[in-house]
Amino acid sequence: MLTVGIVIISCLLGGGGRRTREQIKVPAALTGLIIGKGGGNINRIRIDSGANVKVSDPTGDVDNPMTTVTITGTPSQIQRAQHLVETTVKEAVY
């Protein structure tokens, strides 16, 4: 059974809007699922949520590398994007 661990880091961005940034840490093995074939999954997440979503290169322990998914937007956009990322992973894994 695959356990998906997600760590969320939040920060408030400067400027006039209520845009924030959150980072989700996911196992590097799931990066391809989040991005999807030809970027299809990540583009769908961006469009459906309205948030800016970026996936970093894996970092950390060689035995347990993690990828950071950075989501920037309003709180509701971020919440929607997080839900879509989690749903995409769960549908592919289970």
C-alpha cells in the first residue's frame, strides 16, 4: 500500500491582493502522476483552480526523495488546487 504524505507550508505574499503561496511535499515517485502525459494533469489543475501550480525537481534523502508542489493564488484557488492534486494522486494510485 502506498502512503501519500503531504506537508503544507504557507506564506502570505506582498502586494495588494490576498494571494498566498502553499507548498505541498509529495513523494517524488508521484511527480509524473501530478504532471500527467504532456503536462495534461497539471494544466487541468491550473485551469480548474485558477492557481499557479509549479512542480520542483526531487530533493532530500536518496531513499525517500520528495517533490515540492508550489501553489500560488487566492485562498480558494489554493484550496481547489490542493484538492485536485490530492484527487489526481488518489485516482492514479488506488
